[in-house]
Amino acid sequence: MLTFHFRINDSFLSYPNHPLTVPRSEVDYAAVELERINQGTLTVIFPYGERREAHLYGGEAGFGDYYQIRFHGADRSLPSYLQLNADLIVILIRFRESNYVIIELL
């Protein structure tokens, strides 16, 4: 299980895939691979039980490697109670060969 803090920003709210960058400062990227969270679909579970599908995108930028949770699937809508600058705790977990992202408001 891996956890990190995320403050909702404009790109999360407005981009169609709602990118949520996994901060290298809080998450050991080697653990992402070791726990195999970077493999397959992620089921995203919001505070009131809404579910969406996403994947963990791995890329490289000028500052180095990074991971982003990116939503995909037919329904990419976000719950209306997620507002700009709200603080979230994000939990990445693999259970019985399935990957989950649990999002809670702080």
C-alpha cells in the first residue's frame, strides 16, 4: 500500500483524463513496480463510493521519471464535491491481482 497527499489543481479538474501526478517526494517509485500497481487497470474509488477506471501512466520529463493516474473509460466524470485546492489523501493498493486507488477528502 502506498499513500500520498494531493491538492486538487486545475489540470485534475479540467483535463479529460484528470491527471493526478504521484509525487516522487512521497512515493518510492521502486515500490510502485515492486507491488505491481503499474500493471493493468486501476479502479478509482471516491469518498462516497463512486467508481471510475484509470491506469498508471509512466513517463519521463526534464526532471526525470514520473507516474500519473489517468482516467479512461466511458465515464470520466468527477464527483461535483471535488473542488479546486481541496486536499486529498490518495491510497494505491493491490489486492488479489487487482489495483485500486482510494481517494479521501482531508
